[in-house]
Amino acid sequence: MILACARTKLAVVAADERDGGRRQVLNLGHTVGHALETVLGYGTLRHGEAVGLGLLAALRLSGLSDLRGEVEGLLVAAGLPTRLEAVDAEAVVAATRLDKKRTSQARTPFVLVRAPGDVVEGQDVGDDDVALAVRELTAT
């Protein structure tokens, strides 16, 4: 599985060496993940933990509750966190505006999922929706 994932990533990177198009799909989960690292302080979460939580937020923003549940189960089975004690959702939203992938758009573009294996980059997501997805990470 790891080898297959590495090959997929290599193919995406080779097709978009300058990171100007399709390669951005590799950022799935990273927008909220990086924002969580910023707000919580680097070192509070490992990068993979933050991206895993960001992936859950991205799946919520994608409207894929069933897939989100499956991924949450996989994260739990791998010993990764799926919940946070507390986080200021508005601060996380503000931190997403600082994302390095942000272009001239008013908001940071998100990578979302239409279906398993069908990921789309450059999606505009409202701040209220991002805040709700982050708040869900603190729900028990």
C-alpha cells in the first residue's frame, strides 16, 4: 500500500513539477492541518496528526459523511487522533488565510473530495463552513 501511494504521488509530482496545477491535490487535509499546527503551536501535534485531522475537516467540507466515518476509523486504528481537546475555530479559520498555497483569491483554495479517488483542488469554502468543520473536531 505504501509503495502504491508513493508511486501515485511520484506520478502527480512528475506531471506538475512546478506545483501549478494538479499537484495541489496532494495538499488534501493540509490547509486545516497547517492551520491547526499554527494555532496550537508547532510540536503540539505531529505533522501527520495535524494532516489527519485536516483530512477529516476536508471530508466534512466535501459533504462525504460516510467516507469521513471510514477515514476516522482508519485513523483510530492507526493510533492517530481524531478529536482535539479544544481549539479556537475562528483562529484556525484565520490561520487558513496564511496558507502558503493561497493565490490571489479572496480565500485560500481548498482541496476537496468528490468521491474516493476523485479529488479536486482550488475550491472556495466559506469561513463559517471551515469553522463548523473545525468545531466538529472538538465534539465528543
